Amino acid sequence: MSALASIVRAMKERDLFLMSDAALRDVIDMLDVDQLTLPAPADWSRKPSPTLRDILVAHAYDEAWIPDVIAGKTMDQVGDRWSGDLLGDDPIGSYDDLNDTATEAVMRDDLDPASIVHFQYGDYSLAEGFVHLSVYRAFQAWSIAHLVGLEYSLPDAVVDGLNEFVVPHIDEWRGMGVFPPEVAVPADADAETVLLGKVGYWTA
């Protein structure tokens, strides 16, 4: 792959992150604050009996880390800067503020797609890191919307991006415990439903 082709591909991966991140924010912004007290599935969190607010706390934490992650910083270098509840008295507004800061950092023109980012589970190129971060956001956007009964579908471009960058490696990701077993979907299912079936999220 030529250097130019590598940069173009990496930009597509960044675009997938930005679209997935925006999709999650769209869903969060549709929530009523009272809904944050609703119970969330136990497997969404390590916290016992999590609520939807606990899930938002985790997403706020994840957003807060984005500028540090793409700058190549390790957890040891950042320390406990982002520990604790980042939501305060305005949970959705606080999340949005962190999302704005993360988006600004990701939009920088000087990012090197080959630079290394450090996650808890390993080191990856920034380009691949964007894909990992996109998976978490995109499927949580759908899952949260589904949990609270919102009429919501992932944007077509997000579905296309996940099909391009994630589906070819889905067995590997499933082997690492990222996705549950695949589920069958109707023969006439749309592209989003087919994708959700492949990652084991779709239910009739």
C-alpha cells in the first residue's frame, strides 16, 4: 500500500470514529435526565447493578481520555486526572463538553495514522485505534437507544464503515470476547440489521 493510500485509509478510519462518536452523542442527547436512573444490563459495566447514568459516566471517562490517547500518552503518564464522576449536576451537558473537546483533538491536521496509541489491552496504530473506539461508540449508541425504546437507526455511513473495517475481523474480535455469538436475521433484513446480527446484538 502506498503512503498516500495509507493516509486516505486512515482518514476513513478517523471519519468512522467521528461519525460513531456523533451517533452516540445524538442518542445521549435524546435521553431525559430521569432516564439515567433506569437499570442497565449487567454486562455493560463492572459496577454491580449499573444504571444508565453509570454507563454515561463510563462514556464521559472514555471521551475525556481521547486527547491523551491520540497524543500517545500512557495511563501512567496521565495518572488519575480523569478519575471520579465527571458528570456533576448536568450529566448530559458535561458529557457533551467532553465530547466537544475530544472531537476538536481528533480533527487536528497533524495526526499521524501510524503513531502508536496505548490502550489497557495493548498498543495499536492510531488508525486501528480509531476503529476500536468506533466499535464501542456505534454499538452503544444502538444499544442505549434500544434499551430506552427510542426510534433510532445507525447512520448508513457508520454501518458501511463497520462493515468495511470490523466485519472482516469479526471472528478475531469475537474470540477476544468483544462480540457475542452471531444471531440469525430475516432474509430480507436491511443492512443495519444484518450487521447487528453478525455482531450478535440484534433481537426480534
